[in-house]
Amino acid sequence: MVGGHTHRQLDRRLGRHRFINAGSVGSPYEGQAGAFWAILGPDVALRRTVYDVEHAARQIMATGFPDIDEMLRESLTDPVDPDETAAFFEQLAITN
């Protein structure tokens, strides 16, 4: 099964089943900058592409998109710790 939405790469097996998440290009929760993606074929290869994050952030900010500073800080220029992010969302699930 291939899924998404967690913004974090994984490749896990549970018995005969395999779950893959490619990660995220625009808002990765990996603790480091880059675009995280996967190649799917006979097997799976989780990949990371390094790029000039500061340049990308400047170009995104130039679009005038509202409230972009926080998003850029959390997902591109100062990546969040993946374990802290998981704990935050787990707490939300418990309290809701």
C-alpha cells in the first residue's frame, strides 16, 4: 500500500503487507531540508533531493502568499524535528 499525508518517508512491513510513504517535496517532516520522494517499481527506493532552500524560500515569499513566513520556517528553512511533529499530532488525536 502506498499512502501519504504524513509528510514523512517510511517503508514498513507487517506480515505479508508493506506500507510506503514517499514523503513530501514541499513540507517534509524529516528534520532536514530537501525534497523527499520515492521511486516505485519492482521495488521501492526512498529518495532525497537537496536544493537551494534559501533561494526557493525567497522566490516563494515574492509571490505575496499570505502567512507564508511561518510555513517556510517550519517546513523549509528551519525543518522541524520529525519526532516532535509526530508527538504533537498524536496529542491532537488523543484530545480530539
